[in-house]
Amino acid sequence: MTIDLAPLDPGLHKLVYREFTGSITDTNLLERVLAEFEVDLIFHLAALLSTRSEFTPITAHHVNVEGTLTLLEFAQREGESHGRDVRFLYPSSVAAYGFHADNPQPLTEEVPPRGSEDFYYSAHKAELERVLDDAIAGSGTEAYVFRPCIVAGAGALTLIETTVRLLPIYGQLRLARRALEQIPFLGPVLPDPGAEFQLVHTLDVASALRAAVEGAGPPGRYNLAGPGSMSIARMARACGWWSVPVPGAAVAALSEVANRIPGLPPEVEWLNAFRAPTMMDTRKARDELGWTPEWDAEATMRETVSGAREAGVL
């Protein structure tokens, strides 16, 4: 079974769907898969996120960094043995830049990825980007690396789900949510450090990735973000919540303290994302890939909130 954004033209495309279950760190599995198919393109989406409590930073590094490099090595070897080049698509993240007060604004693709060491998802994304160029040097592999901001939409609820899980009582008890909804002017209150952040709709991400699959632009790094920006205050209003202004330094201090307390939910790491503004310039994707995002930040947030309500997250 496969799900696509639009029906495939049977006169132009032939699709064979095969499912393999296992980890990209399993070299036996990779050998079996690559031996069965003549691989021209690898669309690599596998990653372990810091929103799952069963994953440790060591486990995640094994998959996110070592597993990706292992997959790339196998693909290059397979391509060389059949005398063809392999195109490698890898969605990185805005988190690869790291959440640093001295980051230039807006961020362009020329800014080196530094990551944030106390946020392992960010650190892994930056590390992998740094070693990717060395891994493909001298080969025929074309690497497209995408750095989307927060991806949202009706089917991408991570932003809302993560925020809800961080809220005491409200996030843990569904009955508490129902009770708060019945009381006017009572609801969750989000601290707002005033830092703007970007959103990109799932469909706009898909259109950028499709452009790379089709070779619409040269390989390289591409920032992805929809027009406009969002703030904690506007997000709170969209969810029917409240917000209160707080100094950015307070969020940074809370994040540093939380990182030292064992047993807290893994979502706490995402507080790092609001320590400093991280706005990206997307002109390269527009100019070189011909990418034109159709959803701005406000419209994306509205659809995300609607999807969260329908899914029972809110």
C-alpha cells in the first residue's frame, strides 16, 4: 500500500511497493534490500526523536547518525557496482543550526550547522550534516538536504501534542481538559518569551521534496519555511489558551535547569527551541528548486489546531 499526494499517471509512472521491516542499522537487511533493487534514489526519513521516552541519546545517535551513514555507504557501493549515480534525499531540520543567541537572522544555508549540545535531536542533525559532505566526497552521489522549520498541518500535530504534554495536569488528564473548557476564562497559560518562529505546511514540504526527487534544482542544502511567522501568544489564542510575557532569559534558565533534572518528560528538551529566535531565509529553495509555499504561518496554525481538536489532542 502507498499513499501519494495525487494520483499517479499510469502512462508515466510504474510503482512497485515493497515493505521491509527492520532498522537501518541492520546491515543484513540493507544488503537484502539493495541486492533486490537497482537503487537510483534514496528518500531517507528514518529518525528517532527526543519526544519518545524509550529512546536514549546513545540509541538515537546509533540510528540518526551512524545508521544514516551506513545506509549512504551501502547505497554508494550499490551504485558503483552497477555504474550509476545515486540521489540521496535527507530531511534535516532548522534544529541543525542550533538555538544560539548569536545566530545571524535570518539564517541562510551558508551558516554552518552548530546544533545545541543540550538538545540531542539538534546535536545529531548538526553532526550528520557536518560529516555528510565527507561521506559523499569523490562519489557520484547527489545529496539534497532540507532544513524545514516546525512542520505542521492537520496531519502533523507534533507542535500541539508536545505543548499539551508539557502542561501540568491539563496534559496528563483528559478530564481536566474537559473541565477547563467548561469554565470561562480558565485554561492553560503559556509563557511567551516573544521569540518569533516559523511554520511550514506538510504539503509545502512535500512539494519541495518532490522537486528534489525530480531533479528540479542542484543538490545542496535548502531551508524550508512558509511565509510569515508565529509567536507563543498567537498560538495560545488559536488553541483557546492564554499567554503571559516572560523574559527570554527566563526560558533559557528553565531549559538549563530542566535538562539537569532526571525523570522529566522528553518534550522538555524542546524548550531549547524558544531560547532565541531562529528565522530562516528560504530564497534558495524558491530560486533554485522553483519552490512556492502555498500556506502561511497563520493558515498552517489554524489547520493544525483544527486537526488537533478533531484528533482529541485539544
